[in-house]
Amino acid sequence: FQPLTRVIFGSGSVGELGHMVQSYGGTRVLLVTDPGILAAGHAARCSDLLTEISAKVTVFSNVTPNPTTKDVASALELAKQHDINCLVAVGGGSSMDCAKGVNFLFTNGGRIQDYWGVGKATRPMLPLVAVPTTAGTGSDAQSFAIISDEVTHQKMACGDKKAACKAAILDPELTLSMPMSVAAMTGIDALSHAIESFVCTRKNAISRMFAREAFGLLATAFPQILTHPSDVEARGKMLLGAHLAGAAIENSMLGATHSLANPLTATYETPHGIAIGVMLPHVVRYNAQSVEHDYGLLGSDIGLCSSIDPAAGSKLAQFVTSCVQLAKLPTRLVDCGVPQSDFDRLAANASEQWTATFNPRSVDTQAFRQLYEEAY
């Protein structure tokens, strides 16, 4: 277990940003964000807090969803122009991934492709402070940057402990500006992180503690934010739950759901949270024969079933489906415009995804195809 990121949680905690950056010696800051966060005013607020400590702030606000090598290159150019010594990422996982990508190249040189894999950076990196405004990816708790190749569209997972955020400021008030569609999709993603990391083959005592706590927070708060969007306490549970689920992934891994979802996003541009919401219940049912008791533990924590219920997997799968339905998101591939004729190709792509190797029940191309069929 490697605790890499300091966590500051609570309403108004964004006010600590200046002090936090100052404590890491940050005087020339690149603030990485996206157009939506810029329009919501969060980037300006964070910039003002940094200016109060006399830091020089350069803002890169053109991060796109699923950031590409082009996004990183554009932000890197600004970083070099202003000789930065600290990074602040404000927004969702895309802003954090882009900032991490800049950190790799600014400190270690080369191309993003050089860091595809784990532990390939040889030099220290700059301090990075994350200010998440969505409750989903858990990127603020992880040492990986997910960057897409601008030409091939291949998603590259670049991991290095040096790339992890020095600190994460979790202020639920910043998540109130999220459109409900974004809150729904990121919330489903966070739920999947908790469920998959709890049962994956690399699970351990620490990761399971994080995942179980995350699931309890997310499963109770998610329905609440959908029906009462201004509930700051529920927003806080979602934000902390998403971070803890990210910490669970950092100390274990994911499973087959993400392997199934990634080809859907790459091929049809199906939003990640929607792809996850469609596929997760079927993976839970598929895995149940191997980890029924673990699913029972999660279910018992929220009053869904007893810890020894032989139908725990089925009940957990139905709970996930009910969350997706409550969020008014699709529950079938046919509703996402995915044709059955592509299932062979999708299954082949899914079998090449890294996370599938950590699924608690062995899964091959044939099994992936069957799971797509069941989700159709």
C-alpha cells in the first residue's frame, strides 16, 4: 500500500488551494482545465486563490473529453513558455490526465508514447494539485494518465508513482455546477470502480477497505443527488466515494467491465459512463459464481441482501440497473446504436484490454461476445 496523495475534504476546502501550492514551492503555476469549468467560474476562482499567494498563473483551458496527445502538446507549449514549477488540475478526469501528461513530458522529455506502461519516467516530476469538480474517475487518487493517440485513437495508460497528485482538494460545492447528465455518468463510473476493484484478482486488505467504503458512500448518495441535486452532503459523499474508489484501483485494479466498455467508446464514441452502465450488471452476474460472497458483503452494507445470500450477485446487478434507470441512461446496447454484427470485432478488442486480466473469473473472446449479446 502506497499512500501517494494528501486529501483535503469538505465544503469550502478549495480555499486551501493557495496554501497547498505554496507548501510545495509553487510560484509559477500551469492551471489545466476545460471550457465548461472555465465557463462555470471554477478556474477563475482557483486562479484568484493562487494569485493571492503571489503565484504567476498560466491557464490552459482547451482540454477535450478523453484528452489526446494534441491536448498535451498544446498545454506543454504553455508550460515551457512560462517555465512552470507546479501544476493545478481543475475539472474532471480529463483535466487531471492532461496535467499528468504535461508533467511527464515537461520533466522527462520525449513523447507520451514513451511512457505507455508503468514506471518509465526516470526523473522527478513537478508537484500536481488536483481540484476535482466531478465525482467519477478517481484520477485524483491515481498515478496513471490516460491519453489517446491523436492519430490512432489508441488509449495509452501511462503510469508512474511520480505522476500521482501531491494533494487532492475535494470540495463538494464545486460539483454543484455539473450538468445532471455528467453527474449521472460519472457516478455510475465511480460505482463500477468500487465494485470491480473490490473483487479483482489484485485485491488486498487496503484496496478492499477503500472499495467497500467507497461503495457504501456512492450507493447511498447516488440516488439522492439524482432526486435532490442541491444536496451538498450527498455531493460530498459522491466526491469522497469517487476518490476512495480511485485509491482502491491504485492499490489493486479493475476488471472485465472496463475491457468491454473501452471498445464501445473507441468505436461508437459511446460516453464511458453509459458504456459502463450497460455492461456492469452483466459482468456482475458473470462473476457471481466466483465472488458471490464478496458481492454479498457489498449488498449487506446497503441493506440489499445478507452477506450470505446465494443470489447476492443477481441482486447487486439489479441494483446497478436500477441506478442506471433512475439516471435515465440506456440499459441496452441496442439503445446505444451498437449493431450485433460488430460483436465479433468488439469482443476481439475487449480481449486485448489490460483490465480483463484481473477479472475474478477468467474471461476470453467468446465470453466477451456472450456478454455483449446479453447486453444487447
